[in-house]
Amino acid sequence: MGPRVVRYAMAVVMLSVSAHALSEAPPQFETVERYASIVTEGGSLATTALTSVLAADMAFAEYALHWSDHRATAAHAHIWTMLDTNVRLEVAFEAALAGGSVVVTRERMWGDDVPEALAPLHSTVVYVVAGERIQSITRVLDTEQRDVLMREALIGTWYAGGGVMRFDADGSYRFAGSRSLLESAPLDSGTYAIEDGTWRVVSDDTTSICQPADEGVWLVHVTTADTFELVEVDEMCRTNQGRGQTPGSRLRAMRIVH
């Protein structure tokens, strides 16, 4: 199940909930609760217990910082990893579709890998349950918490657009032709913010390729811990050397590790 398919399926489910959902928890929700309880309790018997509620060819998709999806043994391995990091889950029933086989929940999650400042993580999770076994799990982190993760992930220095850009924790941004020129001779600098999955940048008075106060809005797609892509939405800085090209233009960035 590719990311596009997962996103489409999630959208269909959420758009259908208000008009076609069951308002009371169906029996299939008990399977979801049992799964959450096994993961939370952990222990040496958890792996065996989970095989009683997870389908062998199940799918697990997640949209936290970026989309990831796993199937069959890879999906099971992902869940075993959750056990290793002491994940605790609380699930609350939201709605159900298709006679109860599609269960929509609100979830709170704690664990060793969950940043302390964000704990618990809040997600909408869709379970597909058949024959008392979970066929698929699709977890989507709340936008506000994803923005926090994205802000932290972007801090650092990146190769991008034939130059080098840097995002600092204080919300400042710099772009230069090389890393050595970031401080002494940036081509563009200003402030940035991450809001609803978009990068919003405003040039300051020292920019040389834009005009002061030029604002740009770009979608952010984080693909790995060391790569992300910006997709232009709206950009005021459209000079020959400016940030903008045309809406939909893509700019790929790779982290400079050393």
C-alpha cells in the first residue's frame, strides 16, 4: 500500500464519518482495545499475544513527520519495535463504518521515542478489522504536533537549489552560495515559521536576491531524517535569482552532516 493510496483511503474514511458512521462502538472495537492493551502491557508474552489479533498480511501506515507504510512481516516488525520502546496506547472510539469493520479512534501515545515536550502524541487512527483480527492500521498525527516535529527536523544546514540554506532554532533563515558564506555574505536571510505543514519565510533588510519583507509560502514534505522537499505555493520573491519559480516548483534539500 503506497503513501498515495493510504492518504486517499484515509481521506475517504474521514469524509465519510459524519454521514455514514455508527455512533456506538461495534464489537470490532473490542479487538482494537485488546491490541492497545497488549502493546501497553508489553512483556515477554506480548509478541505471542499480538499474533492473535493481527492478520498475517496486515498493513501498517503512519503519517507522523512523513508517511511510512509496512506490510505483513514488516508491519509486525514495526509493532515489535513499539514494544521495545515501551509504547503505551490509549484509544477512544470515534466512529465506525462498513458495519463496524472500519473503526475510527482517537489515540494518545507515550513511549521512549516520544519527545517529552509532546507526550502524549495525539493521533486519529483507522483500524480495519475482520474476523477479530486487525487487517490494517493507519495512524495520522495531529497537525499541531507534526508542525513541532517538522520545526525540529529542519533545524540545521542543507544543500538546496544550487546553494546552502540554514534554519536556526530561533526562527532565522539564511541562504548562500556556499556554506562558508552563510555568515559573511548570505544571498537571502530572514525569518521562517512552520504552520500547517507549510514553510513561511519572510526576507529581512539584508537580502540581496529578494526585497525586504518578501514572503514565500511552500509546502514541506519530509522524506527522511536527512532530506526534505519544498513545493512552492505562493512566492513574492520572483527575481531571476530569487526563491520563486512558479507554483508547484520543487526544491529538494539534503542535510549537511559535517
